Amino acid sequence: MQIDLNNPEQFTLEAVRHLLGAGSNGVHNQLRVNRGGIAWLSQVVGSRELDGLAFRLETWAAGSGCVGEQAVADERWVQQVFNALRANWPTPSSDYIDLY
């Protein structure tokens, strides 16, 4: 699943909830945004394969509950991720966001 951050009909709190819910808590995940404003969960994490990225959030470790069922049940977490995306698109504060 992807979210086009340029499209207000796609960039919603509910879309972020679905994106987080689509992730597998059994593997490391990283929320990435390319220069075109497309956000997605990647299992390529850390500082690997960064070409074309506008920014990325910190890596969420496998089993941390940052994605999957546990994540979507946490309203505060979903809002926090949504706010991080909104605050950093289209002008990210850094190419790596770890405080949000």
C-alpha cells in the first residue's frame, strides 16, 4: 500500500492507519517517502537504498508493535505517524526523522 501525500483524498488519518496495519510486525519496517510524495512501508531499512527518497522515519524493529494490528489499535501512535508525515511533507526537516 502507498499514500500520495500530495493528494488530500489519499493523505488521511485513516489511510495512515491502513498503511500501518498492512505492515508485518515480524520484520523490520521503515516508513519512506520518495521525492514525488509517495509514502510506503519498506522492509529495506536503515541507510540502504536511499536514492530518490525525500525522507524516512526511524526503523521500527520487528516485534515492536509499530505496524500491524497492535499499531492500528493505538490511536495516539497513528496520529503521531500522521503528524510526522504532515510536518515533513513537502519540506522535510531532515532526510532522517527520528523525533516525532
